[in-house]
Amino acid sequence: MSEEKGEALKALEIENGLSLVPRVKLNLTVYPSTPLTLTHPIDEWKMKRALIDFLRSSHSLSLSLNEEDLQITRHKLLKKRKRDDPVAAGTLRIWDLSFLQTESRLLEWRNRLAENINGIQLNLEGAKFNLAVSVPVSDDFHSMKKDWEEHSAFRSRRQPDTVILRGVPSRWFAEPRVSSKPSMLVTHTIFSTFGNIRNLNVAKDDDFGKDANEDSGDLVSGLYCKIVVQFEKYRDFHDAMRVLCGRSLQKQGSRLKADYEVSWDKDGFFPEFKESNSREE
């Protein structure tokens, strides 16, 4: 796979009618400009409208957004909230990347967008709020690669080979008309797209999304699964991580695009292979 020929800008079809759709995703956190005691939650709709109006009207951004591209969830537990804690959090997703030509331009544009939005001030019902913006850890391939290279050099003698996916819709990895539970056979077929698999584990992931006020979009909590894939070769692991970063999963015939979290295994999930992996490029 070429890193400069626009692979990051194309939808990648894999098995079982699934595609990995590229997008830019930013995490948003809303803080009060000054320490603020709230007597009732902020209005999510008004906060969302203020953000969308800013993003659409800013000449430096010129973003074309749909309402569903921006999600804001207010802080509901007021009694537990401290005066300088955030009052809301959310995500911004941008799907139209056709104006970008290469992966490097995509990364530059994403980082510049995050810098331009970070720190903007919103005025809502007489109160002022500041917006903090960050790129999700699981979307930053280069930072994760640096992390695992340092881990390999200083903490172990083996290169990583295992991908961990959380928040994957179980029914999309199930055998059609047989079960709604994820199938090992179907999952193996899907991830064999990236290379030969040494080991595989699929389990329910009921805790996914609970830290974000259980805001899981259109997917119902309890229907997620966690997939751990160990590849035979480091190169296949590397390419799988690069492709999985910065994308959402879509099923053929469905308009729903499912976010997931991708990371790499630091702890030896499959300990029987812990010392057997060579430093293979």
C-alpha cells in the first residue's frame, strides 16, 4: 500500500459487505470560560447550533456540514461536577475529503482544522464557553507507530503484531440468518484481507461508550464486540493499523457508519506467542 497515493482518501472494501470509509474526526470538549456553577444542564441543541453556525460561517474553514456530523452531549451529573469541569463533550466528523489529494495533505489539513477550532469562544444564554479540540488517539497512526517503536526498542525485543478493535457492531461480523453474535469464521475471513492471521479472539464489549455518557450514536449498547487479531508478520500488522486509523465501518445497504477504537496490544494478549515473533519487516 502506498502512503502517498491517496489510499487514506479512498473507501476500502473488505469482506462480508463491509467497507472502511475515510473521515476526519475531532473530539470536542466544552469548558466554561470562567469557573461556573450550573443549576441546570446547558441546552445541547443551542450549543450544537452555535458550533455549526461558527463552522459554516468561518471564512478560514468553509466547512460543508450536515446536522448529524456534529454530536454534542451535555454533562448531566451536575451534583458531581466541579466548577472548572467541562459542561459538554462531543465529536465532529467530516466525510467529504475530495478536495484533498494525498495522505500528507489530509493530515496537514486535519491538524490545521483542529488548531483553528481549538480555543474558540461560544456565547450561550449570556454565559461564555471555550472549546477544546483534539485528534482521537486511535486516529493518529503516526503517534501510535512512534509509541510502539519506542515500546519495542526499550521495553521488549519483539515488534508488535496484534491489533485491538473496540466498539465493532457484533451483527456485522455474524453469520447472516444464523446468529446476531459475531462469528470467528466471518471475523477471520474479514481480517485476512490484511494478511495471514496467527491468532484471533472475539468477545462482547458491553462497556464500550459508557465513559461518554453512553452516547453511541445509532448503535444500541450491548451489541458491540471487541476483536483482537494477531498477524503472522509485522508488516501486515503495520498496514492494518494504518488503514484502520481514521476510518469508520460501513455495511453494504446501510447508511450507518460505525466508529470504532483501534489500538495495539502492549501486554501480550496471546502470551503463548510472546517470545516467538521475530523482528520482521
